[in-house]
Amino acid sequence: MKDSRLSVRMSERRLNKLRSYALMKDKTVTQIVEDWVDRLPNIESVKNNADPFPIKPTA
């Protein structure tokens, strides 16, 4: 697998928050971002009009 690079602009505050979260989880920022991307719904679910993020009913 050839690795690609992603560049994202964000505030220093958000970057520090991301770095702190990664440190707390004992992971790299790359691993955190990859985990989040892996949680995204697959394209077929979106194409089939399935709701990938259903609203939870209130109690």
C-alpha cells in the first residue's frame, strides 16, 4: 500500500486538542484520524439512501 498525505488546516486550539487526545489514547494523530475515517459509513450505504447516522429517540 502506498501511503498518501493529507493536509488539513485547523486552529492551534483544535490541533492541540487532537494531539492531547492522541497522547491520552497512546496513539499517533495519524492513527486517530485513520480510526475516525474507518468509522465513516461505506459509500454503498450512502448511495442506497440509508441513514448512516440515525437520530436516537429521546426518552
